[in-house]
Amino acid sequence: MASAATAVARGAGARAAAALRGGCGTAARGRSRATLARPLGTAPGTVPDMKLYLWERYREAKRSTEELVPSIMSNLLNPDAIFSNNEMSLSDIEIYGFDYDYTLVFYSKHLHTLIFNAARDLLINEHRYPVEIRKYEYDPNFAIRGLHYDVQRAVLMKIDAFHYIQLGTVYRGLSVVPDEEVIEMYEGSHVPLEQMSDFYGKSSHGNTMKQFMDIFSLPEMTLLSCVNEYFLKNNIDYEPVHLYKDVKDSIRDVHIKGIMYRAIEADIEKYICYAEQTRAVLAKLADHGKKMFLITNSPSSFVDKGMRYIVGKDWRDLFDVVIVQAEKPNFFNDKRRPFRKVNEKGVLLWDKIHKLQKGQIYKQGNLYEFLKLTGWRGSKVLYFGDHIYSDLADLTLKHGWRTGAIIPELRSELKIMNTEQYIQTMTWLQTLTGLLEQMQVHRDAESQLVLQEWKKERKEMREMTKGFFNAQFGSLFRTDQNPTYFLRRLSRFADIYMASLSCLLNYDVSHTFYPRRTPLQHELPAWSDRPPAAGLPLLQEAQAK
């Protein structure tokens, strides 16, 4: 995922490097290595001062970068925009579907603390873990979504789209694992396919990795790391596989046993972020004659109380079908489970379901029966969810639905990308990388010392860039230079993605989303110099409206 600022910075680096080469035309690209090896203005037969020459090129690149920053600052991206992986027109969409948690409803920072504390107490009370782990408290700034956990080695890490571990982001407990140890552990930094998680991000059938894709998994990662930390600090011999399973079961029980649901229902104002825009989105779609449905894994009474709070007591009037406790992703694959109707008191009825009626709530079921009873199928349906695997993957791969991912972290990351400090850093990082690529032809000892200094600066800047987002793991969407494994799956399974459903209010119901044409490695970088054709993603134009 790249913002306009990042894209322009990438183009800026290319332009700055081209300027240093004397142009970007065919003649410049065809300049021989021998010519590059002798600094301009150096007479044949004389010994050039390579150190002086290289640092002068460095200063020229710095000046070029500083001149480019103001133009990049005029092309900031709007955090309330919708971004497209695949061309899609809303004029083709007749039916809108929604997940509930972190799609229709957003939760406050208190919820993850609640989940962490409840699961920690279950570890102590039911799994007989040391009571001393109660001293660990939830740190909302420790983990990010999309990380992988090596179950057998008990390490948490960030992996890119090519299965390479981002060095410096591997944690055992709460401490970073040195790069040398990581390389020794994995015989390099690549994780083979057979060790990666299965299709749904789980560790099973010999896979040693578990990918945490759910927003609810943030407390789980933190609890795993805290308990690992306690055992390591106290030299306690333990089996990492057992720890992983016990923490997973404790987190699951916070949901299954209703601990989380009861706490939210008892203090709904503390845990649910009230949002008038959720009702505004649903009302807008209803006013334009769109059909709507809800499929969630959450229970009936919990959903009802939450929707009454954020939408109103008449919320069911907006939906043509409501399905609770669907058990996604099994809902999309298991043809055997029939629907059951839930009455006003939450009691399950035994009636055979011949039609999914508006105003009723249904439990369980499966997508195949859903399609049979509604006739809703294909690209006329757009479904929104926050879990890329459980909500979106099967729908796009097996059923041809269009999909929209809700990525709450997107808004905060774009705000960081829009800051002058980030833009200055990224522009110079791109320029310095281009300078290194160009000047590496100078193999003499003096030049290599200068290049080593530049490489050191580049490494420090990469670490600084990571720290802009998260001190331990950096951006949700990028490693040092590659897309993350998370982004790879997002790009594959979501036609569009956005920070929240409220972003839909900025677009007409017939709007067409066009993915930006970003250059391939063998294409000219000129495309990335241009802002998107659609004005809305640009922050300044959105503000002008």
C-alpha cells in the first residue's frame, strides 16, 4: 500500500537520480560503465578524488530532494478515501452485505484491555499458570495485525509478500531477537511455503506459523509475548506449543463464555464508539433501493443491543436478512447446517426455513442455502468485513462476490504518511537508494568507504521510517521495501478497502473505483509522478468540497 506521497517520493527519487546522471533519456541510459567510472570533468590519465566527487553528488541529491518536498506536500491522500485493488462500479451493486464487529460497529481502546485481562485471568484460574503473570498489562502499542507467530519457536515476526522475515521485527517475549540469531534459526530469513500458515492463517497440518489477521487478535499476540517473557526471565522450562494452545483457548473462551459480550452490554457507552455515520451509510443505501444483509459470528442479543445503540431501535427495518452466530468461514463452505429462526426472546425455533424474512433473525445456516433462499449471487453483491480470510477470501474466490475490506489502521497510517517529516524522510530514502544504485560502479577502496557510509545512513532511515508507525513492527502494509504478507492477501481478496464504512458517504452510489496504475519494475516511473485521476483520494480536493 503506497500513499500519493510515497508514490511521488518514489518518482522523486527516480527524477533526482536521473538528474544526477544528466537526464533520463536513451542517451543517458546508454552511457557506458567506463564513462560512469570516471567523474565528469576529470581528464583522462589523472587520478580523480573519488571521495570529493561522491560527496558532491550526495549534496546535489540532497538539494534536489529538498526542492521536491513542497510539490509532494500538495498531493496528500485523504484518510477518508476508498482505495481500489480491482476496477469496480457501484452502479452494478444491488445488494450490500456486512459483518458486524469492526465493520458496522467499532470498539474503544478499553475492549482490548478487557480481552487481555480476562484471558490472562483464565490462564491463571483454569490453566494453572503462575499468578505472577497478572503483573503484565495490555500494551496497545506493542503488536500490529498481520504478524506471524512461530508456534514451536515461540517468536512473533513480520513477514513480507515473498515469505521473507523483516529483520529487526522478530520478538521472543518482549525482546527483539538479534538478526544473527534469526538467520541461524531459519538458515537465512526466508520461511518455506510448507511452514507457512494454512489458507485461513492457522497453524495446522504441519504448518508451524500462525498469522494473526483479526483485530481481536491484538490482545492475543500481546498476551503470548508477555507470558513468554515471564517464562524466559524466570528461566522456566516450558513447551511453546502448549503455551500457544492455552493462550488461544483462553482468548477463545473470553468470547465463547460470553465474558466479552456481557461486559460490553453492561457498559455499552464505554466499549462501543458511537457513530452516527453508520446509520447514515445504511440510510443512504436504503434510500437508493439497495438490499442489505448482515452475517456475523456474534450472538443475537449482543448484536441487537449494539445496533440499537449505534443505529436505533428500528435497525432491523434497514436489513432484508440478518444472520447471527454464522461461524464464518465455515458458513461459506459447510452445506450441511440449516438455518434456525431466533424469536424475540433469543430462543431457537425448530421450524423449517423456506424463506428468509425481513425483520427476522436467523442463526447458523450456510451460504449455499442462503443463495438458494435469496437468489442473491455473483458480482451484484458487495460484502464488507474486517477479516480478510474469514470474511472475504471465500466470497471472492468461490462465489464471485465483490468484497470490501474495512482496515481501521489505514486512517492513522495515512495521517502519518501525510506529515512533512515522513515525506522528507521517504523522499530522501528513495533518492539515496537511487544514488547507491548508480554509484556502486565505483569499486575503488575510497569510493566503497563512502558507499558504506551511505548504506549505514539508509539502514538508519529505514529504522526511523518503521518507528513512525510502530516501534517494534512498523507499518501494517510494508516491510523495508516490500509489501507485507498482510497486504498481499488484502490485494488478492478485497476489491476495495477503506478505514471505515463512513468513507462510502463520500461517493455516489454509481461511482466507479479504478485502481491506480503503479509502474512495474520494468516500466518507466513517470506514472507514479502523477496524482490519481479521481480527485477524492487527494486530501486537499476533498477539503475543498
